Amino acid sequence: MADGDIEQIVATMKFIGDRNRLRIVRELMRAERCVAELIAELGIPQPLISYHLGKLREMGLVRARREAQWVFYSLDPEAWSAYVAPVLDLLQPGPLPPQAAYGANRRLRCGRGDSKGCR
């Protein structure tokens, strides 16, 4: 993994790591919501909810749909999956290579004939 990839993952984790933003995302994972519903569910002031929804919309992670005077927000599942995919790839690497297993460094040293630290 290149340093640029790591920087992107760090930026993603910082962006979604905001407590209020993550709570809003969790609510949008459950159902489409308007700002009034988010205020009632989360107890977050309207300006703060609007700020975070704006940031999520700028990133393309949340969609807005107008119905009369109401605006309903929902998560864009494809955009969300693509956005978090690098983080998930890092955190769910699959089977580790033998060199990364517990005690592997000790076994490798002992296998080379280096008895330092071997029993």
C-alpha cells in the first residue's frame, strides 16, 4: 500500500470519525430522514445537522430529495461503499502471510541458524 493510499484512508477516517456525522450516517442507514426527524432522533441543533449534511452531500455520500417544503436525505449506497472500501480493505486484510503471524520473527531467526532468542 502506497503512502498516498494511507493518506486517503486517514482523511476518510477523520471525515467519518466525527461523532455527530457518524450518528447522522447511522440514522440514514436506517431510513430516509428530514432534518426535523434527525433533530428529534439525535438531539443535535439544526445548524449542526445542516452543516454535517452539507459536508456529506459535498462528498457525494448523501442525496437530497425535495417533497413540498420538506427535504429528505438518504445515503447513496454505491458512493458510500466506494468511499469506505479502502478503509475496509485495510482493516479486513484477509489471511496474514506467515511472516506476519505471532512469533514469526522468532521462528525465522531460528530457522536461519541464528540461535539468539531461540530455545
